Amino acid sequence: MAKVELKKPVVEEIANSIKGAAAVVLVNYKGINVEQDTQMRKELREAGVTYKVYKNTMMNFAFKGTPCEELCQHLEGTNALAVCESDATAPARILAKYAKAVPTLELVAGVVEDTYYDKAGVTALSQIPSREELLGKLLGSIQSPITNFARVLNQIAEQQQAE
């Protein structure tokens, strides 16, 4: 079997994983130890993020002709790919958390909803809370005036009973 035929399934796997993904983040994983890597992979998996190490040449072939094509310029060194189909901020958020603990682990670049982000952009994305947190804050904001109104009505009723 020719080497090209052996590599085709890997390139197709990468291409299928990035197709329609909400977020694709390229990370340089140099310097992370096994324990930290295992913990990071577990957390990524729980968030629905696929994290896998591929050869740069394979990623290069898979990125051609896709919104991820701009990531090709960063394919040097020890790179891994974090892909999430549903949550646009999960890969960046979780990887940034581990990048603080492991200084050599670095977010390289990413594509979120077909828009390319450099290192600074991915770092900014990592600071956005998850969808659930944002919905919780929104719900709290909506409930706050109603709760305050109910509290005022209750105090008025208590005052009238005391008189």
C-alpha cells in the first residue's frame, strides 16, 4: 500500500471533524506532562470537545479549501487540534485554563464560526463565559426587577398589617 493511501483516511478524519464545527482551536502542547494532559483531555471530552494530535502535514492537507485554511501558517512544532461542534468558546476556555497552569502550553490560533482568530483573538474568546452561564445571567437579570417588585409589595402589605 502506498504512503499516500495510508494518509488519506487521516486527512479525511480531520476534514470531517472541522466541517460544520463551531470552533477549531490549534494549540501547541509542548511541555505538558502526562497527568496534566490526561486531566485536560478529560475536561475537554466532558465539554464535548474533540482533542487530538495530528501531524502538521495532515492538518495542512485537511485545511485546504476550508475556513480553517488560515491556520496552515501556524503549522510548525508540536500542535494539537481541539474541535467542538456545539459550544464556540469551550475549546478556547478550557485550553486557556490549562495554559495558565502550564506556561509552555499555548493557544496558537483558531477558527470560530468560520472566522479566523489569531492568538490574541483566541485568548479573548477564552474569557467569554459558557452559553449556560450567559443564559443564567440573563435569567437573573430578567428575574431581578420582578423579585424586587414582589419584595416591595410584600413590605407594603406588612406595613399595612402592622398599622
